[in-house]
Amino acid sequence: MTKKNIKTLERVFKGVSNHWRIKTLLLVAERPGITLDEIASALKGNYQTLSEHVKRVRSAGLITKQYHGRSVAHNLSPFGVKAVKILKTFLD
């Protein structure tokens, strides 16, 4: 294992180090293309708080953003797909 790979793992684990981030990641897995408004509504959370958590999950490389006019669709990245699989093994 290289130092780069270990740093990548650290970034991924920091990306899921909060219950809002875990909920967000699982929701994006269920509903690809979901917007931030839809995330806040589905999770019944504060828009500003969830905006920050979505930003951190994206910074961790777990989700991607795709602009569609004024709205932004969120989808899992390849690392996000792997992270969701790992999270689900803990939830089962």
C-alpha cells in the first residue's frame, strides 16, 4: 500500500465521519440525480447544514455534481459506490 492510497482512504473515511454525511451518501445512492433541495427535504434537515455536508462528501470524492441549468444533480462517484457497499455491510 502506497502513501497515496492511504491518504485516499483517509479522505474517504473523513467524508463519512458524520451521520448527516452517511445519510446523504445513502440517499444519493437510492436517488441518483437528487438535488440539494431534495436532499434537505428527504432528510428533514437544515438546508445550510446539509449544504456543508454535501460539500464535504463531494470534497472526499464520494459524490459528483452535474449542473442542469439552475439545479445541480448529485450522483455517486466510483469511490462513493464502494463506500456505500461498505456502509451497507455495517447496516445489515
